[in-house]
Amino acid sequence: MPYRPQVHSLSHKAHIIVGTPGRILKHLSENNFETDHINTLVLDEADRMLDMGFSEDIQAIIDYLPKNRQTMLFSATYPDNIKKLAQSIMTNPAVVEVDTTHQAQVIEQVFYEANSTSDKLYSVMKLLQDNNPSSCVIFCNTKIACDELADDLERNSVPVLVLHSDFEQRDRNEILAIFSNKSYPVLIATDVAARGLDIDDIELVINYDLPYDMQNYTHRIGRTARAGKSGKAVSLVDNIKLFDEVKEYANLSNQIETMKKEPLDKNFRLEPIWRSIYINAGKKTKLRAGDVVGVLTASIGLAKDDVGKINTLEMCTYVAVKENVATKAVEGLNTHKIKGKFFRAFLK
């Protein structure tokens, strides 16, 4: 995010400051906010911060803070480096462990042999065809693999979104909003999305590549079977060593299965029933989800069932509507006022 607007915002004081270690440290080094009255320090995804080499920045931030404070570390795993950090910055800390949200029986885990790119593409297409998911995440180890798989699937008439570190935060927000609206059934991502993706009803996770970091396997498959639902996680195996490491790490007894090669249905289409509409107004302009629903139903004439999930961001809003009323909805939003103002809307 741009630095200068943050400096101006901090000059008005804040109750809570949220940021990456590097940005927080930059503001501290330039005295952009006072630390005398800070009473709570929270390190979220602490294990990931340390994996990404932020330990020196974290220690430097702590040196700015009052010693009399509460410190909380949140981490999905508890490796040795987290223990070491906790010992160095906390005094007699209480350890609170929460049972895993995902019981083994809730996620069906399957492993298929796939020794080539063509094998993997066939396997992905077969899985999509057999499961017909409204929401599926496919994880690749590299950005290049994500982009190449996206090209292959689009050539096979599968609508996809891609998410990796080349995207700016604004683009990531839009991608996740549109995916959570179920406007696109497939999201292809690197592990950048494994932790930050908080969507309740992802039906299928496909590991196009097995992860090199075993902890990421847990985070990946944990994207499905959320909010009390069941889910399916399928991994394509082209590396026996990684498969053995996953089995040991996750305490699995699974064997590698062979996918039966059958002709794919050439008429198969993974068609979403929702479309996302972008509106150039959001929280900053006091636009609420209820305002949008009111115009769509009362003024434009859509049924309540025609309106799906609404994501209101700082400067824009994404609203899901049924495919068969999408054009009507966009035209109506561009010709009807919302809260007394005209806003621009278009399909994504």
C-alpha cells in the first residue's frame, strides 16, 4: 500500500495498527506513531513470518515497544523457531492449543499417479468433470506452473482465476472477491493463498504439485471442509519422496492410486451460475450491502434469490447475481441511484 497516505493517517492517532513487519518498522524508524501507550503486541501467522525471514524485523519492532505489555503469538504450527521466539520475547507464557478444525474423516484425501504434464492436465480435467465443483482450488508450487495450467484449462473451456505473488494487493482482493462469489469455479494458486483464503464452501482442493514444505500440505487441504462441511483433497504425485514425506507428516495410510483413463466428455462445461458485478463505491463512500440489495430488488426488480454474496471493500463492491439476470442488473445499477447517487457498474 502507498506509504505517504499512511503517514498522514497515523498522524490522527489510531487504536489498532495492522501491518507487515517491514512496513511497521519503517513507520517506527521515522517516528510516525508513538509507542509509549502500546499495551498489546500480536504476531499473527508467526511461523510464516519467521519462515519468510522477518525475525530481525520483529525483534527490532519489539525494541521500540514498552516492556510492560501483553504479547500474543498465533501460529498454525509450533516448530522450534516459534518456541525460541516465544522464549525470547515472552515471560512465562500460557500455551493454548485448539483442536484441529478438520478431522481426518471430514476430508477425503486421495493420491493419483501423474508422471507428466499431460497426465496432470488429464487428471485435473477428469476430476473437474467427475466432481463438477462450484468452487475448486488448485495449488501449484510455482507461478509459471499456475499460469501454464490456467492457459491449458481455458483452452478446455474451464473458467479460471490465478493468484500468486506477481499480483498487486488490489488485484488479489478482486480475485478473492470474485472467487468467493462463485463467479469463477476454479482458482489456481501458489501457497500464497493457502493461509489467507477464508471461504467456507470450497468443495475440492487439487494439489497439482505436492508441496515441498510439509506444513503447507495441511494448510492447502484445510481450505476445504470448513464451517462443518465435508470436502475432498486430491494430490497428483510425480515425486515418490514427497509423497512419503506427506504420508509421514500427515500420518496417512493412503497409497498412490492409478486414475482410470477414460475419454473426457468433449461437451463438458464447468459453468458458474453466478456473475460478479463491480460497483465503484465501497466502505469509504458508506455503501452497504443492504443498499445494493435494496436497489437490485426494489428498484430493478430482481428476486432475492437472484442476489448472492456481496463483498464490500474500501473503494469498491462486488455483488454476485444469477447469470440469467446479470445484464439486467448491470443496466439497472447504471441507471438507478444508490443512496441518492449514481455509481458505475460493470460485469467482471
